[in-house]
Amino acid sequence: MAGLLTGPASDNFQSLFIPAVCLLIAFLGYSSQWLFNTAEYLEPGPLTQRETSIFNILLVCLWLTYYKACTVPPGRYNFPPPKKSDEKPSLDTNDPHDPPSTGLGPKVTTRWCKKCSAPKPLRAHHCRHCKTCIPKMDHHCPWTNNCVSLQTFPYFLRFLVYTNITLGYFISWLLYPRLRCIFWDNSKLPSYLGPSVPAMVHLVLLAIFGCLVEIALFILLVTTVNGWVLNTTMIESWEQERHEAVMVRHKKGGWWSGDGEKKIKIESVEFPYDIGFFDNMAQAMGTKNILTWLDPFLGGGPRVSEELGKGTGWEWEENGFNDREGMWPPPDPDKLRRAAGSYGNPGVSTAQQETEHIDKRWANPAEEVAAFRARQEMDLRRRTGTSGVIAELEEDEGIEDLDYDYLDGDSASGGYYDEEEEELVRPDEPKVPVIPGQGYYERGVDGEPGWTNAEGDRLRDFGVDEDAEDEDEDVPLGELLRRRKAYAGQDG
């Protein structure tokens, strides 16, 4: 579904989507009425007063909901400017999930967005199109040129509902009877007793575009309603698939080891935001009054709380299935590995950190060059088919050789995964061998480095800025405080 969810990366192309949608609505909604009322020999004749009234009322609802879906802001977090201080941050704990109080709340200060230079609350993601962190981001929709988020979801849902109702009425009640008369009831009549060729072409185009749009938007409506009922966004559904893939690969339990022999337990995490059928729907719509949920005129939606760190958009009720709150999203081994080298002094450049990392791995430059040439030779054999390790994933240029391994559950203490959960086992899951002394990384179904779900989607396909995601998960509190202090010094 890449490209269908967020469209082209260029904002210049995205600006054309809204005019295109408006032209499509006008073509299906108004040119069809002109055709039905003016074309000769187009049975069963012009539209009745009742049909015209119903269809145009539905069109008004469609236009209004589309306008709101495009214009209602997706929401943003407003943080106060960082204060300059010479005080050193005190760390009461080394657990990133249980930080000490800082005034913003523990759920706000455990994630950091390097693009916004600010903490990132739970369920928020940095949109590469909107250029800011979006609360409860679902995806960036090119057809509205807006993010589907905490604030815009109700309007987007209403737009989908009224679009499907309008198209359903148009196809089944207005278009189908006329097509049936031409191609079935009156199919044996002479052609001069039927509509003209231009009218026939117009009618066929209405049928083609109407049916294609209805199929696509009905599928999107089903997907959106499913997320509405389960309190899950498209991004969070991707994260759930990703977590399942990690658990399946290491179904016997294990540890992830990285730089400095640091080991992090890989444990199963339940999705915490499914709090019940009705509560899920009421939370998304911002009210428990079901009469306003689908009201195109008076229906509203939730708003991000103005109180820093508290209220809507900052705090999320959880179902209590996990050991503690704030565990979602679960740790991603690839993100943790990439972020491991960036927790140093903010004043130290990335090049300096990489140099320090190389110095620790290789005793001298000659060893580094020899290791690099060995990897080149292995990669060449693998690409030419002479390597015996056929299933090994190829290494892409610019991707550093990962040096972490997953230990088998028999050798890692504290196995946790229940092997009776057979529903998580995927026999067709590709096997990625671990070669001693070498790391590996996952490759998506599109052949590029990085994991994709079954549909081939990556986070960027939902509009997420993946560069902002690499180092923002589970950042220690001390690092967050150091970063904000560093940014305050740069601004001064």
C-alpha cells in the first residue's frame, strides 16, 4: 500500500490531490444529474423530486465532512522554552520506563523527537509532511492533505461514512437502473431508440469511476472502523505486527546484546490501549453521546489538552494487561541498536562517536581495513551466487555491520515466551542465519533493508518521519534533560 496511504513525498504533488478530489465529486455528483435529466431515451427518465433532494442532501453532507477533514488541524504539543540552568540533572533510576518526576509526567519524558527538539508523548509520531509531532497519529492522508490524528479522526471517519453512503445511493438507486435498462431490459431495441454515443460514454465513465472509488473507500472505511473499535491506529497495527515478528523469531525467549555487552530482555508486550468496545469508540470521538458521533453539522472531536503533560493527548488509559504503564511501543532491536551510539555527550559529533566506536573494535587501522575487505569479498561471493550461505540477507551500502546476536532461550536465563501460543508461529517466516562474528539485519518484501509488514508497508508509508523515529524510543531521562539544556545553550 506504499504511496496509496501518504502519496508522493513532494508537497508540490500533494497540493494537487484536494483539487482532484473536488473534481471527482463534482463529476460524479453533478454531471450525473445533468446527464440523467437531459439525455434522451435514457430510461427510466429524469430524476424524481425525491431522488434529487436525497442525493443533494447527501452531497452537502459529503462536502461539509470533506471540508472539515481537510481544514481541522491535526493538533500539536506546545512545550515551554527550555530554561537555562547550571544544575546537573539527577537520576534516581536507570530504568527508562520509570523516570523521576520532572513536571511533565513520566509518560512524556521517556521519548524524544530530534526533529522537534522536544519530548514526544505516547502514541505521537513525527509526520514527514506536517513537519511536527502529531498526537495519536494514524497516517497522513494525501486526499485531505492532512494527518488523521487524535483531533481529525472523527471528521475523517464522518467523511468516509457519508462518502460511502452517497456513492452507495448513487450506484444502487440512480446509476444501476439506467444501466440495467440499456444493457438488459432494452438491449434488443434499435440503437436509435437508445441514448446517444456521448451519453453512453458519459454513463460508462460514471459507472467505472463510481465503482472503483466505492470499492477503495469501502475498504478504507472497514479498516478505519476496525481501528476505531479496537482503539488502534494504522501505525500501531504495524507496530503490533513488528512485535509479533520479533517474538516469533525468538519464540524460545532471549536477550539482545549490543555495544558494551549491554543486554536487554525481549519480552512479550500486550497492546495496552484497547479498553473496551464502547470506551474505545467514545475516546476516539471525544464524547459518549452517540448521537453526535456521525453528525456532519454539530459533531466535533477531542482536542489536545492545554495543560502540559496532563489530559487528552498526553495521558492514555490502559487496560492493565502489562506489568506497568507506558510499555508501548515495545523495544525494537534495530532502533535500540541504532540509538545505542548516540547517548553520549550532545556536544560530541557523530563522527567523533563513530571514531571512538571504531577504536574500541579494532586495535589499529590495518585490522579495520582487513575486516572491511573481508566483508567486501563475502558480499561479492554472496551476490554472484558462489557463497554457500544462500539465505543470508544481503548487506546494503551505507548500512553498518550489526554486531548483535540473539541468544537462544536455552542459553539465556529467564525464558518467558509461552510455546503454547501457536497462533504467533508463522511457518513461512524467513529464516535469517546468524554467522559467528557477523551480524545481520532484516530485509523487507521490497528487497530494501529494514522490516516490512505483510503488505510491504514501512513506517514512512504512513507518513512517519523514520529519521525522527530511530533515536526517540526509550531515551533515558538524563539524556532528555541534557538535550534540552544543550538546545537552551545553543539558542542563547
